[in-house]
Amino acid sequence: MPHEEFIAMMMLLSSGIALVFFFALPIRKALLRKIEGKTEVQDPQLVEEVDQLRERMGELEERLDFTERLLAQQRESAALPPGGAR
């Protein structure tokens, strides 16, 4: 392989590697911020909406638990024999 071709291939290879690192570094930083849960800009309206949704979800969980307990009580009372039959 002539010397000029080798130099051209090495320049092409090093340019490709440089481009990969150039584009990969910002993507890597963004992924790390996302994994760590850090965001640079937080919309206060969005944060308030998420808090409201969490509160509503908690209320729904309480209602579901209450309903499940009522249904379980009805099933238990239907399964028990009458009180005076011994």
C-alpha cells in the first residue's frame, strides 16, 4: 500500500472516530441526566399538574381499598351459617 493511501485512510478513520465522539458526547450526557432524574427546565404548571394527579391517584386507591373491604365482608357474611343453627 503506498504511503499516500495509508495516510488518507488514517485521516478518514480518525475523522470518523472524531465524528462519533462529537455526536456521542451530548447524547451520553443527556442519557445520564435522564437516568439521574435531573432536568434543566421544570415547568411549574406541569409540576403542579403531576402533584394533583398523584393526589387523585391516592384518593382512588383509598376508594378501591374501601370497596374491596366491603365486598369481602359481604362474601364472608354470605358464607357463614345463620347464627341460631347449632
